[in-house]
Amino acid sequence: MEIKIKNLSKYYYSGGKTIKALDNVSLSIPANRIFTLLGPSGCGKTTLLRCIVGLEAPDTGEIEIGDDVVLSTEKNIFVPTENRGLGMVFQTYAIWPHMNVFNNVAYPLQTRKVPKDIIRSKVEKTLRFVQLEGFEDRPATKLSGGQQQRVALARALVAEPKVILFDEPLSNLDAKLREETRKDLRVFLTELQITAIYVTHDRIEALSLSDIVAVMNKGQIVETGEPRNIYLNANHRFVADFIGRTNLIEATVTSQEESVTTVDCAIGRLACRKRADIKPGDRVTLCLRPEFIRLKRGNASEAQNVFNGQIKSLVFIGEAFEGEITIHESQLFIKTEPHSDIEVGDRANFTVDPDHCLLVTR
Amino acid sequence: MEKTMVKKRSVLTPTLIAIVGFLTVCPIVMLVFGSFSTGLGAFGEFTLDKYILGYTDPELGGIIVNTIIFVLGSSMVATGLALFLAYLNTRTDIPFKFLFRIISIIPMMIPHILFSVSWVLLLNPSNGLINLFLRQIPGFEDLAINIYSLPGMILVEGLLDLPIAYLILAPAMASFDIALEESSKVCGGTTLRTLFRVTLPVLRPAILAAFILSLVRSLASFAVPSVIGMPGRIYVLATHIYQSIATGFAADFGKAAAIGMSVLATSITLIYIYRYLTSEGEKYVTISSRGYRPTVIELKGAKYPLFSVVGILSMILIVLPVLVLFYTSLVPYSMIPSAKAFSMMSWKHWIEVVNDPISLLSLKNSVFLGVVGATLGVMLSVFVAYVIVKIRSHASGILESLSFLSFSFPGIVIGVGFMWFFVRTPLYATIWALLIGYIATYLPYGVRPLASAFVQVHSHLEESSQVCGAGSFTTMRRIVIPLLIPGIVSGWILMATMFVRELTLSVVLSRPGTEVLAVQIFRFAEDGLWGQLSALGIMMIFISTALVLLATLVGMKFKPVEEGE
Ligand SMILES: Nc1ncnc2c1ncn2[C@@H]1O[C@H](COP(=O)(O)OP(=O)(O)OP(=O)(O)O)[C@@H](O)[C@H]1O
Ligand SMILES: [Mg+2]
């Protein structure tokens, strides 16, 4: 089910100050895709999620789930949480400690007055789906973190909601389990053909799990796009920086050419991916991802985008060398193939494909 | 929908502030007015007479000295013993650790007045059982250990305040970060040196908190000063105030209020220091996040000698009082246990009590106050705790301070304050006056367990129920209430047992027709009717125990785990 959010704002007042937790957010979440809200701590992700489920009353705005308007401050509509028919997995999982697994999972069906035999079969089916068969009678307090997470997922799924929401559901798991669960979750959600809204501050989680990522900052959506697209073609400095490790270099546009935009910066003149919305003289930021900076062997002088630097540090991490190079007093992070025979102190030529020189603004 | 919810909340907090504010501020305000007035019936005009009368009393100096010695002494006994027990229990390999739990809980169920009386029965100079026993030994014929003395009072009050000090110290010790001690040992400190240079200083806030709470308790104590102090003509402020309102025709509530003002002021100051310390204390006592238990210190040879001390203490605290009372209720007059004594035993005193209309009335009243009072008190506490823990607004902060205020209430002084209020209302001399007074004075005992229960109900637990399609009623019924049951049960038990044994407030507010158990026992003690006193006392202990069992059973009916569908 599609979700449309228009001009949503939510303010908190604390200690005489107004905190704009959501600042005029407009957003369209397509049906049956995994949509991730990514952003630093405190940027308003949880608040946005809570507004969608109805646990928070926004100050202004409108939310439409499918064809139903569930919130409109203008028309004075507020559908309470329990009537929105959504599923949600909380960060703390919120497994009720006084109930066993069966009752935790059956609860959404019980509140909807589903007949008992149907409840039983649906709970069984859902528990099988999340691989918790046979756990029905287990007290909720006797579950591991990963099992609790799956009970929470089962409870969110059991009533077959059209939309399911997740608030950092993996942040309480250890690193290995988190990776496994992330993969499982993607398989589950794709199989179910369900609209999923997923909140996280972990960029790898966002990139690997989602169909669409929206990057948030200070109560606003900065950019939305498919993971690959956001990573490779970010338009904003904040997004480029937040979504992955990168070198950010201040630059001035010198000319617009047919297929590239050229800039001047601390490491020299570079041809960059064409950006039509800027003109010579504009100050922009050049974004160079470490993994796109390659060693250039042989004659360097006539090639494009070549710069000479000295290797300042180098760490072998197995699948790559990570290190820093110094070029005219600026430092760049690099990540290069592990079989290179370079050493600290060497001078070498480096190159970047113009297509991987990204110009970002703000 | 949301709008109406906001409205409900905004009504709830002010309503509670009004109720709790009335309960806690009303007696204080009335006390202040009363102390500046001419009489109980009519305030008359503003006057300082009562202060002049009260504070120029030549006896007052001696009474204040007695009070200070009594309060400091008993608090030192209580804190010292509690420290000793808490250390042994949490940090050493002493055997039978369950005894410590018993020591910390059971004495709360033995009414203070009965505990005091049992010591009088054992150690009064004329026919105390221990004195009678020792006099049989040649050379000790004239021996008379006198409980009616300051040391006697200090000892008994110290034992009475021991559990509360223990309940503060034991958790602090258990959560102590062992790394602090280990690093002292690495630096070459011995166990004893580590104890005095590291452990105790780090625990200082908790120790001080326990000490201050004991100070407040002993300052408010009436049972020990009245049962043990008054026969020896040793007066402290509590009994001094009682005297000025109890002496028949010449009862002077104004003077009582004037002196009560200083007791109340001292008590409130102490409680706010206590509160400051306990909030500061959390910074000091570091709860080790690594979650392993502190290493246990091996006592080796000292193990059984130390354990016998604990054993004797638990005998003294729990078994002895009950045994002495039961024995006394059966023998015709004070005599040491012997074949002759056993042959003379009878149910005479019990029958007398059962046939005494006032005793029966007091039984009925106390049970009513215990059951109804605790139920109402817990209901109020549920709402107060909810606002304090879950709403967290400026107004809820006010509510918290208000509900905490009564923690400092010395019963007798608050009773005097309430008198001024009740004589103006039809509640005067009714059981409802006692009920209101009880709830006002003991509110924190209900609020505290419920507040910690509410803390455990994470807001996500409620919210996820809403997301699952449950309305607020279903969420309340299936999620919130079941999770609160343990808190409700322990709040109810605490309040009910306190109400059944309440003495200090009742001694002021109880009138003919509204006698309660503890007051009736106090009257028996004044008249020296030890046999009947003991019979009634045992009944009182039975009632308390029955209420505790009842509440526990009801709590178990709402099993923590829902079964099946
Ligand atoms: N109940 C509240 N009262 C006051 N301020 C709040 C409240 N809830 C959230 N805020 C503020 O609103 C802003 C957004 O909070 P939100 O919880 O949505 O952040 P988040 O993006 O989920 O962060 P995190 O990744 O840390 O969970 C923060 O500045 C936060 O301090
Ligand atoms: Mg959050």
C-alpha cells in the first residue's frame, strides 16, 4: 500500500526551546517495497515513524495510507493507532513479559476478534515462517535476543498488515547475528510483497536491505533514491558523506564542457561527472570515494585526472590496502587492491575516472 | 481521539495534586495555624502564647537532650547492625543466607508496640523474666536490669529501625563495583584495610542515607518512648507532645502544635537531605555493567562465630517477641517458665479479651482500616505513581515532592495537625478521620513499589499493544494491569500491615468508638494488664500475617504468565 506524507511537522517544546523533530516533511513511499529512513541520531526518524503509526500527533500535515487519510490537521482527522491496521517492530521489541510466545503473537488477532481456530493456525504459520516452530509455550522472558526479535516480527506480521514498520530492529543484536538477520529480513519482506518502512542509522544496513533509501537530517528528508544511486550520485554533501567513507575537497568550478565539469581544488584540476545545475565560479565540494582512487602506472603526464602523491600510511586489511596519501599538503583516504607493491614513503601517481568524481553542493 | 486523551491527562494531574496536596499540606497548615491560635475549637486571634508556654518550659531542655541521645544512639545501633549484616550477606560466604531476607522483612510485620512490650516483659526491673531468672543465681538476688532507661530505649529502637537501614544498605553493597576493591588489593591493601579505606568510603552516601532515615524514624517513634521511656520517667519530644494532649481536662493542643513545629521542621529537613543523598548516591555506587557477582570473601574460622551472632539477632528480632507474648498471654502473672508455670497456664486472658467490647471494637476497626485503607491507598498510589513515572511534566514533579513529603511525617505531630482540621468537620471522631490520616502519612509506602512497577512497564509495551489493534481499555486490561500486579500486591501488603499496627497517629486521632488495636494495647500497657495485652497482641500479629497471605494469594491468582489462549 502506498503511503503519502504531506507537509508533516512535529515540534517538541522542552526547556523553553522548540525542537523541530520533523520540519515540513513531504514523502511518497511506494507500495510493496522496502523503504529505509537513514540518518544520524536525533534527526527525527523515530518521530516520523511514530507519526505514521499514530503514536505521535503531528502539529501540521497529512498522512494517507492507501486510499485512507489517517491524519489531516487541516480536516481535523486523526485515526487512532489501533484502527490503522499496521504492524510494527519496536527497537526494544516490546515483547510482553507476562505472556508466552503464543499469546504475544496471537494478540493482534485476538484484538480483532478472530475465531480461535483461525488464530491458532495463523500463529502456527507465522511462527513457522520466522523459524520459531515449537516455541508457542515458551515464556517470553526465556528467549534470546534474536528469538525476541523474531517474535516481534511474527507479531507484526500475523494479522497480515499492508504496511509494516521497523525502528532499528537490529540494533540490539550482536554483529554476526545482525548480518544474518538482515539477510533473512530482506528475503522475508520481498517474499511477502509488503510495504516496509525501516528506520536505521547504519548505512550498510540501509544500503543492503532497502529498495529505496531516504536520507534524513535535522527533521528533513535530504535525498531519496535507490541505494546504488544514492551512493554513486548523491547531490548533497551531507548525503555523500553520510552514506559512505569519502574524501571531501572544496573546489571551484572552472568550466562546463560537453561531457564533464572541470574544477580546481587543492589536489589540482580535475574533470568531474557533468553537473548541469552549476556554473563556472561556483564553490562546490568534490567527493572522491577511497575505492575509486587507483594507482596509475607508466607515463602519467598526458592522461586526465592524474595526481602525484606520497604514501603517508598504509594498513593491510586482507581484502585491500587502506591508507592515506599526501598531495600538496592535503590528505586523501585510499583503498586499493592488496597485491600492489607500494610502501609507506613511496611517491606514486593516482587517478580517478571522471565519472567517479562527484560534485556535491551544500 | 488524541485531543480527548490530552484532556484526560491534563485533568488527572491537577486532580491528584489537589488530593495529595490536601492530604499532606492540610495537616501542616493546620498545625501552623493551630500553633499560633488560642484553642482547638476556635482559632481565636493570632498569638504567640503557645510558643512562649511551650518553649519556656524548664523541663524542655532535659527532654531535648534525651531526644538527641535517643535518636542518635538508636540510629547508630540500627545503621551499625545493618552494615554488619549487609556486609556479611552480600560479600562473604556466611551460611544460611535466607535468614537475612527474613531479618529484613519479618520485623516489619511485628508491630513496634508489641516488640517494645516484649522487652518490658523480659527486662523490667521488678518482674522481667530475665531479671527473675538471673535472680535465682546465688549472688545476683538483688539484680535488676532496668529496661526503663535511655540505653534500654536506644537498644530496642535500634533493633526496630534495623530492617529499614538494612533494606537501604544491602542493595547498595550488592551493586558495588568490585573492581574498586580489587585495585586496592593489587596495591597491597589487606581485606580489612580495603574495607575501611575503599568499601566504606565509597558506600558513604548509602550509609548516611540509612542513618538519616533511622534518625527520622526514631524521632517520630512513639511506641518505644511511651512503653519503655514513660514508666522510667524518661521523656523525649514525642512523649512530651503526647503528654500535653493526653492529660484529661488540661489537654493543650496549642502547646503540642508549637513544639511539634520544631519536630516537623527537623524531620522535613532530614528527609530532604536523605533525598539529596539518594539521588547523589546513584553517582557513587556504580552498578557494574559487566554483571558478574562480587567475589565472595571467605570467612574461614570466623564463619560460625559470626553466623551465631546473626542467628541470635534473628532470634531476638523475630522469635523472642512472639514467644514472650504468647507465654505471657497464658500465665496468670509474671513468672519464669517452670513446671509450676505450665501447670497454671490457661486461656483466661484470651477469654477476657474476647469478651471485652472495646478490644473487639478495636479489632474490627483495625481490620477495616487495614483492608479498606490499604485498598484506597493503593488505588491513589497507582494514579500518583503513573503520573510521576509516565507523564513527567513539571506538574508531576510537584506531585512527586508532595507525595514524598509525608515520608517525613512524625505521626504524633501530624495527628495534632489533623485534629485541628477534623474538629471542624463531621469526620471528627469517626473512623474516616483515621483512614484519611493513615493514607496521608503512609502514602509513600504505596507509591514507591508502584512507581518501580511502572518504571518496568516500558512505554513500548503499551504502544505495541495499540499498534496491534488494542484500544486503551484492552491495553490497560491485558498489558498494563498484569504487569503492575506485583507492585500493587506489595504496596497493598505494606500499607495494610502498617495500618493494622498504626499507633502514633491513632493515639491522637482515636476517640471513644474509634479505638484501634495498637491504641488498645497501649492502654493495656498503661494499666499493666500484660496478660490481656499479650493475647490481643498475638491476635494482631495473626491478622497482619493473614492479610499478607491473602494479598499474596490474590496476587498469585493473576499469574504473571497467561496460559493457553
Ligand atoms: N518526547 C520528546 N520530547 C522532547 N523532545 C523529543 C521527544 N522525542 C524526541 N525528541 C527530540 O526530537 C528529535 C528527533 O528525535 P527522534 O527520536 O525522532 O530521533 P531519531 O532520528 O530516531 O534518533 P535515534 O537514531 O537516536 O533514535 C531529537 O532532537 C529528540 O531530542
Ligand atoms: Mg530513534
